[in-house]
Amino acid sequence: WRLYEEALGELRTRAVQRHVMTRDEFDGVMADRRVVKYVAEDDAGTPAGLATLTDDLAAVPLISPDYFAHRWPEWYAQRRIWYAGFVAVDRAARAAQVFPEFVAALSRLPAGRGGIVAMDFCREREATDRMPAAIGWLVAQQVPGARGERLDEQSYWAYEFPAST
């Protein structure tokens, strides 16, 4: 929980849609057998990274399994669509190999069977960290011919009304 919170907690105030689980939700995902957990440890055995992946899209809150079933019906029926719920890497480990190792790990199943891994990014992570581009580059290094595409986009708008004078 500490690693997850430190890596992603700032998104509570930087993204309109909630991108950070509550402690109860986090504990539920960690206990859910439908979700594969990847854990990286530093030399002292302290968690340095955590990522999740599932081919049971019903295990992922806030996505529509119907979207994937409609767009890729054959792959959906064959459970060749995976969703990466999150990748959380300790700040000190970000410069190390933990993040590229997670991208490689999350690529193995679809690379071996054919299929897709979907994930979401808030605008903050896309603009500041260039996460889709970085992951796309790493995936291309792992699996020649792999490509990424934006599946959907949602924007949030606010209309401010001045106080009456």
C-alpha cells in the first residue's frame, strides 16, 4: 500500500477522474485471484514496484468489458485481451530497470498468444511523463511490430458562473 500510495497518490489532486484506489479497493485487488500481481524488490527485499494484469475484464472497475467484446469479439472470447490496472514504481527505482522490466512482463502474454494489453493514463501522466510514448517505445523494443493506439478520450469541462452583482 505504501508503494502504491507514494507512486500514484498525487493523482488524487491532478486528475478529475479517480485514478487512485482506496485502501479497501487496493486490498480487494491484491486478494483477487483473477488479477496477476507483479512485484519487484530492491536488494534489501523492500518492494520497489508493483503492477497488475488481468484477462478477466470484469475484475477492472471503471472500464467497459462490452467495449472490448464489441471491438475485438474473437480475442475477447479467447481471453486474449488483458488490462493493466496500474504500474507503481518507487521513485528511487524509476531510474533503475524496474519500469522497463514491468513493461516487458506485461508484454509477455499478449506477445506469446497475440492480443492486446490496454491501460489508461490521465492527461497529467501523458503530458508530464509521456507514459504512452515511453511504454510504446519499450513495447516496440520487446516485440517488433507491436503498435499502440489511443482507444478513447474523455475531457472534463467546467463552466464557471460569476456571482451576481
